[in-house]
Amino acid sequence: MKDLICLRCGTPLRCAGREKLQLGQTGWILGSLPKLLSGALEVDIYICPMCGKLEFYLPAEEFAEESIPQRKCPVCRRSHDFDAPLCPFCKHKYYAR
């Protein structure tokens, strides 16, 4: 783990461990299925004992472009992050309400 300092108060941060954060968005029709298919992102969590700020960092060994699942847009056919609610290129909305 890294030796990090809080950006707010300058106190050394304490490592709270590593957790997996669920990616994705719960849909109206399919419920949690899109969320389950999008996977999880593993992060290191650090806590400032003085001000209580939490900071999340990607583990160095997992920091890669392919660490987040990708999907192809049905409209423009370009790949982007799976958990995006709309295509960043053509703005196609996946979860229209």
C-alpha cells in the first residue's frame, strides 16, 4: 500500500483495505441484470483520521485500460465503458425513461 497524505489537512492517510465497487446502473425493465453484467471495480480505500475524508485509488497492478468492461454502441458501433448510461460518441441513451 502507498504512503499518502490527505489533500485537505495534510495528515497521513490510513489504509482501510481493498474492496470491490459494483459498476452499472439498475434498469427499470431488467432490474439489476445490467448492474450484475457490468462487473466490479477493485479499489484501495484510504481514510484520513483527522477530517474523515475517504479516498479511492485503483491498485497499481490492475490499472489498465481494459480493467473496466467495454460494450459496443448499437448505433455508432464504437466501444466504450459498459457502465455509461449513454454513448459518449453519439449520445445514444441505453436506459431511456
